[in-house]
Amino acid sequence: MNHSIRTNVWRGITTLALQLPSYTSERRLAEQTCLTLLHSCTTLTNLTQIHTLILKLGLHNNPLVLTKFASTSSLLNAIHYASSFLFSPSNNHNDLLLYDAFLFNTVIRAYAQTHASKFKALEFYKTMFTYGVLPNKFTYPFVLKACAGIGDLNLGKLVHGSAVKFGFDDDRHVQNTMIHMYCCCGEGVEFARKVFDESPKMDSVAWSAMIGGYARLGRSMEAVGLFREMQVKGVIADDVAMVCVLSACTDLGALELGKWLESYVERNKISKSVELCNAFIDMFAKCGEVDKAMKLFRQMSSRTIVSWTSVIVGLAMHGRGLEAVSLFDTMIEQRVAPDDVAFIGVLSACSHSGLVDKGHYYFNSMQKNFGIVPKIEHYGCMVDLLSRAGLVKEALEFVQKMPIKPNQIIWRSIITACHARGELKLGETISKKLIRSEPMHESNYKIPGSTMIELNNEMYEFVAGDKSHNQSKQIYEMMDEMGRKIKKAGYLPTTSQVLLDIDDEDKEDALHRHSEKIAIAFALLNTAPGTPIRIVKNLRVCEDCHSATKFISKVYNREIVVRDRNRFHHFKNGLCSCRDFW
DNA sequence: ATAGGGTTAG
């Protein structure tokens, strides 16, 4: 129905309804009228009119009308209004027939999908028992979804127990939501796995719930492993399962796997939903192939804000800030409304490419032109932008003027800038303050550095000084050779970033054993000459590794693509795409 | 009427 027809129908039926006598004997007509009205109700004003009408016609104890009222309210984000009417004392509470499971399910569903009211869903789940209404098999997916949103394991177990008690735990939908719910509850994954393993017939939904659960927790290897198991079991993935496994693949930086997944989609004719395309864009960008991501983006027939943001963030990560910014401008020209995440993307693009004025412009425009209130992340981007550009003083002033309390991330980007700019005293002062106010921050320095590399469909992970690999001997010989060759080419070790209190020779040795050098040696040993090497670091690349990798790319004539915690470095012929600005 | 999904500063 188009808008004007809808409005006319609305007017017509309203006129008719108001002519009905109160407590009309023609209950069916009154009921039908109300249901039709609710069906075409699109505004809150209409809803309150219908409310009045329901009372006038004495339909406040008609379950059919009440349920429709609840679901319409839910669509209009007004479930609170509906539930306070439905369960108000003026409604006849003694009439138990008034409420049925369908009505409660509608209310529970509405609250479960409303962001801030998951607890309300559980409240109504309890309320249904006090009214003597028993849950049915449709009740549990809604309640479990609310539990997933709350993320409380004990609550989840309680509802699980309840579902068992009423015999709904063998329902496929209930089981699948149960898996999802447990995956969303901190320590619950193992419980999810138990439900998953005990399910007699696992469909694609169950697999995606479990794979997605692992992926969200950063247990990407397990996610990919489970996807492989799924293929062995002969279950064909659908687009949602693909999104789940792709997010794990993206996390691992496993480009070969990503390409294989792309061909899997083609082979199995999986529908290319917007979400799936977005996941592919993100994967290609974060596995080192932004151009491929751009190509996919251009081919998409319809895009969402997430598609734009993914490709903007992707370009930014590769240091292609100008392209990212111009894409953002195109997006605005095409009247796609940016959201807060899109602004984080464009601001970080400015930051990584030193576009200070542009950054200021976007930051100011987000509130002025788009009514988006900047969050701590946006302030963080601005501080980072100023800090990286060497404007440490301006960054500090910005922090002092911001209306939000700065967090550790913000302080750390200033400290990093201080080190880079030789403002050691200032950096130290801030560091000391930070340690005093947030003693926990030390834990951040204790994450061990590791580097991953994909080779022949296998992921290899190395930590500093790693000797666990069976090629270890050759790897260390290769590293010695690398060291000799790059020194000859002019490489000088940068030992200033080594924090340990040891002498220079040992410091050099410590650098020499950094995980990314091990991974590069491993790659040089196992890949064909002239082919690109791709590695993924879990931390920011250190200055010495950055310098060494530049030399390695030249001496061994290899393109080396490094993804670190924040961004990409493309090393080629002795130079890096970040132009030493990272 | 019911289940699983994408982008986020360093």
C-alpha cells in the first residue's frame, strides 16, 4: 500500500469505527475493525487513537486484539506503552483468559530485540507464570535471545533448565538459540559446544552460531576448524555461515583461505547478501588486497553504510587516506547518511595520512551537519591526528578542552608522539601520571608479540625466539644470513626501543629474534623467489623490524606485506608504503 | 509468530 492509500483507508475505517455504538453487540465487526486499524497503523498518534477505541469498544479483554496491539507497538518501538496498558490494574486481571502465551511471546520478543530492555523480556517471562500462562516452544527463542543480550551465564543456565523442564530443549530453533546464547555469555562457549555436539541434526544455523561464537571470541583457528568440519560432514554453508567464517578468516589475515571462500560461494551459488559482500570487502582489505575490496565494493548493486565504512577503513589501513577521504565525500554526495562508525573511519584515514585540516573539518561537521555527538573514539582520533602530525602541544590542549575524560588510549598516543618527537621529558611525565592513576595499564605491555603466516593452507605462528618449528635450524641460519646481507646493504639496528636492561650486543640479539623476522625467514625458505610475503603481527611493528624489513625487501627482491595491530605496511624495494609515518 | 551475520580510535 502506498502512503496516500494507506492514509485514506485509515481515515475511512476510523470514521466507521467511531460510528459504532459502545459495547456493540457486533463483537466480530468491532474486533475486525480494530485488527485492520492496527494493521495499517504507522504512527504513535494512530496507536493512541486505537488504544482509546479499544477501551471504548470494550475490546480490552480480547486476546487477539491485545496481541496485535502489542506487535504493532513493537514495530513502532512503543512496546513499553503497550505493556503498561496491557498489564495495567484497570485491565481485568482476574480474567485469566485475557492473556495467552502468544501475547506474552509478543511482548517478550519486543523487549528482547529492544537494545536497552533485555531484562524486561525476562521480567515478562516470569510474569507469564504468575498469570498461570505456560510457555510454548516459541517462547524460548525469544527469552534466550534476551539472555544472549544480557550475557549472564547463570541466567542462561536457568532458562536452559526451564526449557528442559517444559520439554522444548529438543526443538531445533531452541537448540540453535541456546548455542548462540551460551556463546554470548563469557565463559559459556563450552556449554554452547556441549549443546552443539549433542544436537542430533545440525543445520547451517547451528554451525553458524557455533562458528560465529568462536569468531567473536577471537578463537579464529577453532572457527575455521569447525567450518572445515562442517564441510567434511557435507553441510553446505549459507550466506550467514559464510559471514561467520569470513570474520575468523579476516582476523587471521588468511588471504588464501579468503580466496577459497570466495570460490566456495561461487561454486555453491550462495546468495551474495549485502552482509556477505561487506564481509568479503572487509576480509580482502584486512588480508592485504584493498584493490580487490574496492573492486567488490564497486560491483555491489546496493550498499549500506557498513559497505562504505568497510572500504574507507580498509583504504585508511593501507595508508591511502586521500582515496578514503574522497570516497567519504562521494558517499555524502550520494546522500548516504554517515553514522558514528563512518566518522571514526574517515577520521582515522585523516590521521594515518596526516590530513590535519580535513580531520578538523570532518570532526566539526559530524555534529553540526549530521547531529552525531562525538564519542571518546572520535576525540581519540583527533588526538591521534594531532599527535602523529607532531602537534603535541595542540593535542594536549585538545585533551584539556574535551568534555569527556580522556582514556589510556588517548594518553598513549600522546606519549608515542612525544617519543617520536624527542619530547622525552613530557612523555615521561605523562607516563608516570598514567601509571599512578591506572596501575593496571602495565598488563598491556605483557602481551607477547607473535607473527602469523599462511602457507599452503596452513597457519603458522611464531613468537620471539621461537624454536618450536621443525625447520627451526634452517630458519635461524636464514636469519643469520638475512642479518649479514642487510648489514652489508646499510642496515643499522635500532636498539632504543628495547626496554630490557641489557647491553647493546644482547639488545641486538633480542631484536634479531623478533617473531616477524622469524616469520620472514620462514617465508623466504618456503616460498618461490619473487613472490610476495604476507605476515600478520599481533602488535605494532617495532622501529627496528620496520627498518630491517625495508632492507630485506630490497636485498631479497620481495614485496613484503605486513599487517600490524593498526595498519598495513607494504615493503617494496627498500621502501615502505607508510613512508615511515605510522 | 520462533534460530545464526557485517563496519569501530591505538
